[in-house]
Amino acid sequence: EVLETLNPLHYNISSLVPDTMPVATVPILILMCFLFLIWNHEETSSIPGPGYCMGIGPLISHGRFLWMGVGNACNYYNKTYGEFVRVWISGEETFIISK
């Protein structure tokens, strides 16, 4: 009797999942994709610098400043993007101006 209750074939799986499940998930998936696109959308800036890329760009930018130090990180970004660069430090958009 205990083995019968543990047997997965004993239960009808299709009766546990309602028939409306696939119909309800399609609008939810569309809404999630739409919200993801809105969240991922960044306005293109005319100022060069690393991209936002779902918040990963600011994390990498801030990590580079912590790892390399301010001077070396500024030199790196200036060699990569030019004299006027937009980066993120502590989540704040920061501009590096140098020549």
C-alpha cells in the first residue's frame, strides 16, 4: 500500500495541471519580454564609453576603478574611448575629461 502511493504512475499528472495553463502563460511571457526590453533599453549617448548592457557595464566599470585604481583606470578608458569618456563609479554616471 505504501509502494502504491509512491508510484508515480499511480497519479494522473494531466489532472494536476489545468487546461488553461498554456493559454495563461503566453500573455505572461509576452509581458515579461516586453518589460525586459524596456528595462534593457538604453538611450544612445553621444559620449563614448562602455555600454550599459543590463547593468553589467556599470559593474565592470566600477570594478575596474576598484581593481586598477583611479589613475590607471582613467588611462585605460582614455586610451580605449578618447579624451572625453562616460563611465560609472558607484552606480553614478561619471565623465572623465583628460588630454
